[in-house]
Amino acid sequence: MKVLLYREYDEVGVSMSKIWEALREAQRLRKQGIEIEGPRNYWDAIRNACDRRSTKRLSTNVPVWVYGYGASDDPFHELTEAFSVNAGGGLITLTTAVSSGQTLLLINEANLKEEMCTVVREVSTYPDRTDIAVKFPQPLSGFWDTTSP
């Protein structure tokens, strides 16, 4: 029994399934060894739709000094690390509470480069630390470089 998920009628009134035709075409192309462009499965499609980064993300451990004002408007600084970075920003851990939209100063301890950034959101919270996503006003190619100045 064939189940039609979507019906469309052509000029002569014959019922067709666009999904069924697309599946048959994909099967025909695979038999011919032609690679199909696009996501391989549902989860790849979801990941592609959700990942809106303009540059590739890199997993690393870059020591970074963070300066800013805490939730109670008290100035703070702490040495932490960025563990997922790209030219547009990164993911850092902080023990000090910060809020979305807040401006922070980051200093890469390895190369002493300084840049202002904005807190985008809290990614996850642990008992003593919070993962914070930050972004730069414009993409920076060399900030996360760990070579000496």
C-alpha cells in the first residue's frame, strides 16, 4: 500500500506525490554513484539551520583575562579560558555573574591582544562557573592566536 503524504494534481488530473518522486530520484542518483548535496539526515539539517556562525568554530583552551562590571555594578577581573572560539567571538567560563548585552574587555594572555566584546547569552551554568557566549563588534582574525606578541 502506497501512502501519499502530499498530493498534487497535474494537468490531466493524475494524483502524484512530490515526496515520493523526490525519494525515487534520490534512490536513482545513489545507484548511479552521484553524491546528493545537502544534509544527510534530519539532525544534520537541524544543526545546519541552527549554526549561524559566520566563521568556523575551533575547540581550544586560550587563557584570557576578563574585565567588566558584575551584576551588582562592582568592577571585576578574572583569569579564565576560552574553549570554543571563532573570529566572531567565543565561549568563556566565568565565576562572576554577568548579563546579556553587557560589555566586557578581553585580554588574550598569550599574545596580549585586547578587545571589547558583548555578552550574548549564558550557555550553561555549573555550581561555581557559567559558560558565557561573547561576540566581537566585528570579526577578528588574530585575537585568539596563542603565539607571543
